[in-house]
Amino acid sequence: MSHTAPSRPAPRPNILDIDHYVPGKSGSGHGKVYKLSANETPLGPSPQAVDAFARSARNLDLYPDGAATRLREAIAARYGLDPARIVCGCGSDDLLHLIAQAYVGPGDEAVVTEHGFLVYRIAVQAAGGTPVVANERDFTADVDAILAAIGDKTKIVFLANPNNPTGTYLPFDEVKRLHAGLRPDILLVLDAAYAEYPRQNDYASGLELVSSHDNVVMTRTFSKIHGLASLRLGWCYAPAVLCDALNRIRGPFNVNGPAIEAGIAAIGDMAHVEQAVVHNERWLEWLGNELRGLGLGVTPSAANFLLVHFPRQAGRTARDADAFLSERGLILRAVGAYGLPDSLRLTVGTEEANRRLVDALRAFTAGWSTVHD
């Protein structure tokens, strides 16, 4: 029996089963653009971080410290952590992929939530594993549904808290209840990319769980409140054995020198962070109230964005709104890939952007006589 030889190299079949991650749009081609699609901070990075980045240009010919030692020490000093239990990466996405690579293989499963960050599924599939989806309740992770999705093949549970793109969060007591229901050989990954934003008293990023258990890791990013999205910088706090595994498989220089220097400066500028928190708190509430007043559904958010819901009504759908806003230079995030075809995600922007958005949606919704949930 003869076999036809392949005509070209072929990737593993599971790789071609992965849906592309499509980021939010960056522009519309219509004059001034207000990009409210990527959850970037409207305040920009700390001036201290910008200065540190500029100074680092003198050393572009040198390899960076592969262990990002000074950055890990700066993070540890800020949060009272052991720097040996911190691993830095090229954005938290890098770390999520490394975690999946280290703990998931063919035949293994990882639990993700219904509207959870899409990178979790991609990372699991890329490692050869199978994502198992746990239903949410009111756009919020459901601990009981997650626990019900656990099986003999489960290796990881991914939880974004607050979640992107819904903005909802689990109180820390619920996170602890979730952890208590897991076998000790299942890793709980707490993605706390937006941890600086929640003001709720019952929220916690998960550092306490990581400090006291061997099967919890927390990931963080400099892309959001610190405004260093272009530099791609993230970190995780994890048990020593997990750090050892990640350090064995990560790229030897997976964090570049300018990112290290800017990150050190950013983590130390708490005044800039607080300014961003105050701005977000004011305009998150204002936007929510204004949009609800226009008859739009808005999911309560603990992050720096809102999930806005549109009715399934001719000429008034989320897709129609997206096109209407784009024509006016207002770029929001379509979230159909997250199973939310009737919604758009709106990043809290500058005062000018926020007011222009509300004015545009007021024009879009003109003539509505009922409130749409």
C-alpha cells in the first residue's frame, strides 16, 4: 500500500483548529479617532516611565537581564512579595501560554468560563489540550458551574477577575470557595489584569491564595493602568515549583530592556496610578448612568470598561451601533467572538471621548420609547 508524501511541512492538526484572536480596531479613517476598544488607560504612562524608557535607548546594543531581577525586586517591594516567586513575561499573555505549555498536554482539559478571555482557550489548544466551558450567570463566573465542569482530565482552571470583556468579578470569598473545591493537582490561574481598578471591599487579586497554596498562580499586566501596552510587559506570582517550570521553558530574554526600565519606574509611581483610579471611578459611573438613561443595557463593571447591550431591533443592533460610531471616529470593541453578538465593549476614555461617545449614542438611540435590557 503506497502513501502519498506530504508536499510541504504541516502544523499539528490541533493548531489549525484554533480561531485567530482578533484585537479591537485601532482606527476608522475618519478624522480624529477616539480609540475605546482596547482598555488602554486614557492618562497614558507615568512620565517617570517615559523618561526611563528614553534613557534605556542608550543601551539597545546590550542584552537585557534575562531574569529581570531589578523589575522583580521592584514588584516585590511594591506588594510585599518574595521576588524569587515572580516571573516576568512579554505581557501576561506570554505567561498564560507558558503556564498552559507547562501543565497541559494532549488529552488534558482546562476549564474556562463562558465569556472569559479568549487567550485561555488559544493557550490550551496550542498546548494540545481541550478547553471545557463553564456557563456564567448574569455575565459573571459561576463557581458551582466551574466546579461541575471539573473532570478527571482537568489540569487548569482559568479565572479572569475582573473578567474581560464583561467587567464582572467574583468576591474573594467566592474565589476561595472555588479553590477549596479543586483537587490539589489542579492549578487555579487568577488573571488579575485589572486588579488595580476595583474599589469594592470584597475584591482581592489573589495574592493571599498564592502565598498559602501550591496550586494557585496570579498573573498581572503593565498594559492597563500603567499604560505600557506597547512594551508588552506582564508578571506572575506563583509557587516556587511553578516558577521553576516557567523559567525552564520561557525565552531567555523574554522581557526587553526598555520594558524592564519603564516597568520599574511605573510600579514606583503610585501617584500616577491613583490618578488613573480616580479618573476611572468618576467616568465609569458617569458613562453607566448616561447609557442606561438612553435605554441601553449596561453590565456593572469593576474594571475600566463597560459591556453595553443593544436590542435585536432592525437598525438598532450592536453591529449597527458599531458602524454608526465608527463613522464618527469612535472605536468600540465588537465582542461577538465572546458569544456576545448583541453587545459592544466600551473603554473609559478621556472626558472628551466619553462625552462625544454619549452624544453619538444619544443620536443613535433617538426615538426609543422603551428601555432595552
